[in-house]
Amino acid sequence: MITLETLTAHETFPEYFTENYWQSDAWKKAKEENGCRSFWIQKNDAKVLVIERKAHFLKFWIQPLWEIPRGPVGKSSDFVALFETVFAEAKKKENNVGTVRIYTPFGTQNFWSNALFTNFLQKNKNRKAPEIFPTNTLMLNVEQEEEEILAQMKQKGRYNIKLARKKGVRIEEENNVENFWNLMKETSKRDGFRSNKKHVYSDLLKSFKDDAVLFTAKDETGDVLASAIFTIANGMAIYNYGASTSRKRGLMAPYLLQWAGIQWAKKKGASVYDFLGISPENAPTHSLNGVASFKLKFGGTRVICDDGLDFSML
């Protein structure tokens, strides 16, 4: 069973890496419904979920990229043999993969420096991958009672949850992404990032079915203030996406919305709640620094993974 202890950075290299949200049949299904070929590769007592990503430039298709999100999982002594198996498959003519991108699993922040990979890294051309999966994230132990979760939060986090309630903010579960989408368009324009297409959000909810929820925060007049999507797989709940309006910020709706997601995760039987990415410590210019300030008010534990690497198959 997945626990926060199995996911946090260890001083020693784990003999076994626990299955997680990103290495799950649920995520495989979600990516398939999103148009990505997805499949498992296993070698001895280790396995990995591979997501194939394709892109084109003008009229020309670029060679596929195979992405390994937060994997492998299983017995670490079998990882090198597993990677070699993945690379061999990637180089087959029918696959014609240009790059294998590996985002290392939870469990250690010193993955690649382990002696297990010394010869492997020397033999295989690689470079640092883009930080699509943040190296730092924030996780919360939701096996605790609600009172214990609230107690470990920063005082400002607890206060803002109570304030939102006092101001009449209410949380509603929705099946249609229209309110969420309108807020996402506003949020992406305000904060200067490119959102996914609308169908990505509805597809995620459709794929996870009862293991996904869309919550929206409204004020007493019914004005939509914030909205978020949460999902769960392998005992690990994720705060996937969130959006909010610039209006009525004093009502602190995002705080009550986040608390609703945490409560939902507990009810669904999750042991871990992942806020999905924060900036590294002492990194004031990092792109996630602003959202990290919000997330850190909920307490939790910083979990650090090693850098992702791109391996050339050419």
C-alpha cells in the first residue's frame, strides 16, 4: 500500500519502488482516451508504464517520444535491465522512437547518482529533460483525522478556510466543465500560461469516472469564484487542475475548495494527497513560486525527485 513514507526522499536507495498514480492502469486509460498510445513493459520484478507522444512540424511528423512518468516501479535491482528492454523496443523499426524521457519515481531525490546506473548513463547519451513533472511537490498524509490535518496546516491556511465558510462560500459538485473552463481561460490569461484544450479536462473526468470529481466554489449569490478537478489512483489523490477569478478574492474561495478536495480524497480511501508541484526551496524566480505559497499553507511534506532525463535513441 502506498504511504507518504514510501514516497518521501530516503537517505538510502529503496530496494522496492511503490506503484503510484502516474504508474497505474487508470493513468494509462486516461492517456489512451487522450489519444496517446500507452503500454506496460516488464522485466523480471520491475515494470514501467510508457506513454507515446507524437508531434508534427508543418507537414512533417517528428519521431515519437516515449515518456515514462514517475517510474519504473518494483524491484530497483531490475531497473537497468528494464531500461535496456525499453530502449531495445524503442529502437525497433516499427516504433522508430527518437527519445525516451524518464521522470524518476518517488522514493529518492538521488536516483541517477546511485551506483546502479553508473555504466548505464555512460553508455546511453542523455540530457536533462524539461521539467514537465516538477522535481518538487507537496504531499499530505490523509490517513490522519480531519482535525489532525487541520492542526498541521499553517495558521493562515486554517483561518482562510474558516473565513470562506463565514463569508458564505459553498462548494458544489458539477458534471459539466463549462464553469471550470470559463475560469481556466481567465486564469491562464491572468497568470500567463497556456491552458489545455477544453476537452482535456472533460476527458479526464470521463476516464476516471467515480474516481474523479469537479468541485466549484460559489458565493451566496451563485457567482462562480473557483473550480478544481481532483482524481485518485493507487491510493494517491491528485489536485490536477485549479482555476479562479480575480473577483472577490477576499472570500478566500480557493482555500475552501482545496479543503473540499482533501475531504473527498479521505472519503475515497486515499492515503496520500498530492498538490502536484511546488517550487524548490530558495528559488524565488521559479515558475511555481506563486502557487507554492498558496499550497504550502496547507502543511504537508515536501517530496523531491531527481531530474528527468532524455535519452536519445538515434
